[in-house]
Amino acid sequence: MASLPSVAVSGTLKLESEVRKYHPSSLAPDKSPSISYQRSYTTTQLDRTLDPKCLDFREALSILEEGTRIKSAFYVPLLQECIAKNSVSETQIIHTHIIKTGTHEDLFLMTFLVNAYAKCEAMEDARRIFDKLPRRNVVTWTALMTGYVQNSQPELAIQVFKELLEAGAYPTNYTLGAVLSACSSLYSIEFGRQIHAYIIKYQIESDTSMGNALCSLYSKCRNLESSIKVFRRIPEKNVISWTTAISACGDNGKAWMGLRLFTEMLSEDAGPNEFTLTSVLSLCCIMQALGVGEQVHSWSIKLGYELNILIKNSIMYLYLKGGRIDEARKLFHGMETVSLVTWNAMIAGHAQMIDLAEDVLLAHRSGTEALNIFLKLNRSSMKPDLFTFSSILTVCSSLVALQQGEQIHAQTIKTGYLSDVVVGTALVDMYNKCGSIERASKAFVEMPTRTMISWTSMITGFAQHGRWQQALQLFEDMILAGVRPNKITFVGVFSACSHAGMVDEALSYFKMMNEYRIKPVMDHFACLIDMFVRLGQLEEAFNFIKKMDFEPNEFIWSTLIAGCRSHGNLELGFYAADRLLELKPKDSETCVLLLNMYLLAGRWKDVSRVRKLMRDEKLGRLNEWSWISIRDKVYSFRPDDKMQSQRVQMYELLENLLDKAKSKGYVAQRSLELADEEDKEMIFSSTIHHSEKLAIAFGLLNIPNAAPVRVIKSISMCRDCHSFVKFISVLTGREIIVRDSKRLHKFSKGQCSCGDFGSLL
């Protein structure tokens, strides 16, 4: 970069002597009740009679004639109006008049014109004026730089800064602030450090605005240590300083540190503002610190921010994430004016609760409530925006609510938000998770622009639906398009390789991660181990586990256990079972899986050990539920459910399908149970009335012929259910999608998208 000039920079921006500053109130002290349009007006008469604030925009322009000399101050309020209206065309009209009247020689006015074009998002015009200026000052340079930053062209802002240095101009604090903002946008910590060195060299680091800008830069570049260090060096911290540092902690995964800083801020009697309180509430959301959040709520009332919409939204969102639904609703209904942000917070909050809910039933209720809130929003005077659509599409994904998702898709087309990359990506994800890979692919192809997340979502979707060729081809297309993959992208790639049994290709992609400096995480190993297990290569899978730099999770051990049960390697399976029990000793599904495994092998000591654990931890039978959504209504089922109004028809249909399936070669598999807790006698229980089978039967009875049946299950499908549903898909000619706690199963014509891995369970 060009060397920085060896001069100290003053703390405030000062205009050079030749740059004049005008105030609109000084333009026309004498106001005439009427304006004549005769050509005999002189410059003096114009000065006395014309006040641009009182004129219609075009009336003000119509009095100007070619060759008429007027003061440049006349144009300032007109340009301000152009900025307010974001009108490039009207700015160009004024620009033309400036040239015709010869006022373009005024440096202040031309600098203001550069600023006006920049604010109207016409940076090419701004740059064109700048390049033609016979002379420039630091204000002109800074105006152009700031324009590039504000118009999301930070790399050009940095280029202009380098040109400023090469021209021998001296940057001010405002100039340095602009270039630091550009560095933040580009996450360019190296260039930012050079600016920081310059600031230290000329002893202006103590300036509060400089410290705040540096603190923000290091935070965005994920260097929290430097961010806090800069913050500590600010001698006179203002509320912006504290807020920036507190937000930096949250943005860099140190929410507890941010709360500690807030406590320190209060102890130093530094009064927080609404932005500080909003940031602190965000930290409380991250940490689920409801107690602290309630205190901040009290603080906001004490400081007079009770009606502040940002704070009320943040408090409401905190209560939602903490499961305090009643308090959140009370806040929502108590608002005199409800903004779109408030609606979005309610929808996003319920969407978050789906992931945080203790069980699937509560998650489903949260999702349904989110859909109801979205419906109320549509009936209000407000219209949803891209944040609304992205949140509600996420809800549809979680609920496998395809019908609602299709309606929202139509609404995004009608409102024009479909072209937004965030909404488009959410739509692709929704169709993928609802089992409609064709529509997901169509939505992806129709996206005008795609991000890495868009590509990754589609690759993962293809892999989950067993379309490994398309997944891997799309990954290659992504690389050719110059889009850099992340760790989640490779999870989708490995999942595709697992479905196809492509060991060599998977290991090649595993090495490719080094090229992108991506360190393998648990999910990568889980996919590769899944691949070895599918192929029956259990020793290779176990060797891969031993090579991991961290302890395997429950998914890896469960996968290995399933493979060992299927391929008869019981000793390795028992070892994996012990490891799984150490990880999840209080999980009903884990205990039942191991209990069945020990029962089959007749390992009665282990059976007693697991049963004792279940008694001690008060673990009962599996909390098995299944759901199906039909015409905006959700129906839930338990095993052997007798509460449904159509139970007779459901059971008759299942028995009928069972008889037909047996004639096609289906052999029922029963689950093992103990006859008595103290007895060693085993009995077999029927799986014919498992919850997902009841939900599927209900769907077959109530969903139009040929339409797919979509079901959610709270735990993994058992081996028998997986086998039986394959036969149902043949007998009924229906696509049946079941999303359980482990994976997506799309049954069609007797095949499952999981590659029949469900048969190992």
C-alpha cells in the first residue's frame, strides 16, 4: 500500500479555507409572496426572492436559465431533497443546471454533489464527477470513500484511500473511520492492522470514535482478544464503546463475557441506551439467562424504554426461547402498535422453540402456533417481508408441512420476495425436508443468485433422497462456479458417497478438505462410518473411530451397533453398547435398543444392569409419537391408539394391508420384551400398531389418491416398520415420507431413500 503521510491528524474534520459551508436558512432572508418568471431577474434579485424550501422542486429549477449566475447555496436544499427521495434522475437534472450556470467550479458544491450521487446509490456518477474535479480536498476524498462503503463496495473504498495517500492528502478521523468500515466489510484484518498502526503512531488511538471503529473491526474479524484490548485503551468510553464491546462478545461466542462487561458498565455509572439493552438481551437469549433478562427488562422500564419496540421485541424473543410463552404473548398483545419486526420476532421465536423443545410434541405445538401467527399477520394491515418468509418456511420444514409451504411459495412469488437469495434457499430446504426433491431442484435452478448455503442445501437434499449421482455432480458444479464449500457441504458429499458405497471417492473428498483448510468434525466421521457399516466393513468402521481426535458421539456408536446386529459381530456390538450407555445413560431409546440387543444374546447380567438403570432413572417405555398434517390440521398418534374417531377403519386397513403384504413375501418381525422384570422369559410384541403405521393408515384414508403421505416420528423407525412401509408403498402406489429422529425415509415403489439402512435398525 502507499505509505501513510507523516503528519498528525486532528481529532475533528475541518473544511479547508476554500470550502464554504452554507445553511439553508441563510439562502433567502427576504421572501416574496409571489415569484416572477421573467428573464429580467438578476443574481441579486434571485438571492432576495427565492427560497428553495418554499418552492416545488421543478418550479425551483424552472427559474434557472443558462448563463445565470446564482449562489451555489441555492442547490444544497435541492440536493438534500434528492437524497431524501433517493432520486438519481433529479440529481442529474440539478447537476446539468450546475454545469450550465458555471457553478461547477465550487469545490464545496461538487463535493456535496458527489455525496448526493453516493447516497442515491449512483457510484459511477459520483466517481465520474470526482475524476473530473481540477482540485480535491480531504472532504471530497472521504465523501467518495464513504459512498463506496455505504453502497457495499468496500474494496473500491480502500482503493480510493490508497489513491488519497499517493496524492499526498492527509486523512482525518472521518477518513480513517470510513476505511476501517471497509476493512470490517471485507474482514480484512491485515489491512486493518496497518491502519491501526498508523493510528497508534500519530497518537489518535485515544480518540473515542477511533477506538470504537477498531473494536468493531476486530470483532467482525473474529479477533475478540484484540477487540477487547482496543476497548480497554479508550480513555473516555461512551455508550457506543460499551455497546460495541458487549456485542463483540456475543458475536464471538463469549456471551458470558458480554454480560460481565455489562455489569462493569453499570458499576461505572455508564448509562446504557436502547441498543445496549438490546445487545444484552441477545446475550441472555444465547445463554438462556432468563433471570438476567428479567432484570434487564426491569432496567428498561426504569430507564424509560418500556415502550421501545426494539427492547420489547428482544424481551419477547427471550421469553419465547426460555419457554415463557404466556409472558411473551402478554407482551405481544399489550403492544399498542405492533411492527413487522414484532410479528417476525414472534414467528422466529416459535421457530426457535421447535429446536429447543424438550419433546417432539411441544416442538410441534410451537410450529403450529407459528403458522397461526403468520396467518394473523396476513390478515392484518401489514405484509410479510423476507425475514418473515424465511422463518415461516423453516417452520414448514420442521413440521413437514408441505401444503402450507406451497401456499407460502405462491405468496413469495406474488410479493416478489422469491428473488431474494435467503427466501430462495429457505424454499429449497423446505421442499427437501418435506420429501419433494423435484420441487426443491426446480426452486434451486430458478434462483437468480445462489450462495454457498444454497448449493449446500441442494447437495444435502440430493444425498438425503438417495440421489448420490446428482449430489456429487452438483458439488463439482459448485467448485467450477468458484463457490467455496464449507464443512456442511462436505457432510452432504460424504452422505452421498455413503448411499452409493463409494469408499475411494469418499476418502478422496476427505483429503480434499485439506485444500480448503477445513478440519474434520464429528459429522464427517459419522458419514464415513455410516458408509463402512452399510458395506458390512465393521472393522474398517471401528478403525476409523479409533483414528478420531475426539470421543465419538451417540450417533456413531448407534450406527456401529446397528451394523453389528445386522452382520452378526456381537462382541464389537457389545463394546459399542457399553460406550453408548456411558454417553446416554438416561435416554429411553438408548436403553431399549441395548435391552433388545442383550435379550437376543441371552446376556442376563447386562439385561439386569440396564433394567436397574431404567428403574433408577425412572425411564419407562419409549415416548413414541407420530404426526400427520392434513388440510392445515395436525393429527397425532400413539402406539395402539384407540382415541381416533376413525380407529376402526384404520385398524381394518392395516390388517388388510398386512395380509396383502404377506402374500407378497413380507415377514413380520416382532420386538422382544421381558414377560416380567424379575423373569428371564422373553415374549414377542407385535409392531403392527406402531404410531407411524397408524398415522400412515390415517393419511391413506383422508389424503386424496396418488398424493404422498408425510409423517413425522419422535424416535427411529423400527426394523419391521421400515420393511412393512416398503410393501405399503407398492400396494397403494403411494409415496410415503417418514422423517424420524435419525433420518428422512422416502418410500416409493418398494424402495427407501435411506438405501435400506433402516433395515439395520
